[in-house]
Amino acid sequence: MTVSLGPLLLVFMLGLVVTPPTLAQNDPRYKKFLTQHYDAKPKGRDDRYCDSVMRKRGLTSPCKDLNTFVHGSTDGIKAVCGTGGNPYGNNLRISISQFQVTICKHRGGSPRPPCRYRASKGFRHIVVACENGLPVHLDESFFS
């Protein structure tokens, strides 16, 4: 009995090509980026929005001084790491198009909860650090 390795090799090679993007979606740094900086469809985008979303995302123990939420699609944000962005400084990429953002800035006082934030909203280019074709860090200094 003769066993041909051709079909098995083909299946193995296809597995190598298809698996990395799937695994990349579960990358812990990418998931943390989404938790800290992504909100598809925000409600209000005012000071109460910032107080609420910062608390729900676990960014208030201690109170984070500044945090930006990017609105839109994850595909659009991921594209900044590819054809939707250009090199910017050391290992960063700047988006070609602008994104709708809400910037939440701590009002000051105690760094302990309850945290109060001032919201500002607008459209901005975003600057991200990428790993494996995915955003893993938003450069907050670009906004201040």
C-alpha cells in the first residue's frame, strides 16, 4: 500500500497560511488596545460618557490622566498598520484618513476613584504602534 504525501503536505501548508491571522486576532496586546482605545458606537461623547466608559474599561484605579477612544470599525483601525497608514517616527504609523475620537482627560484632584473626566471630541489622524499587522499602542502624545 502506497501513501501519497502530496495531499497531506498541501493541507499542512494551507494550515500554516490560514492560522496566523486567526491567532493574531487573539493577541493579548491587540485585545488590550481595543479595551483601552476602541468604542464602535459611543453614546453621548460628553463628560458622563468619559466617566462611565473609563470606569467600565477598568481605567480608573488609579485615575488615568488621559485616554483616547477611537470610533469606527476595527478593520479601519487595523488598516493603519498596513495600507491605511504611513510610517511616523520610530516604529509608529499615522493614519491616512481621520477617525472620529473622544479624548477623556482627568479633571485633576485625587488619583483615586471616583474619577471625573472632561470630554473633547473631534476627528483626528491616529498614531499607533503595530505588531503582527495589528495596533497594540495608541500614541497619546500625538493628541495633547
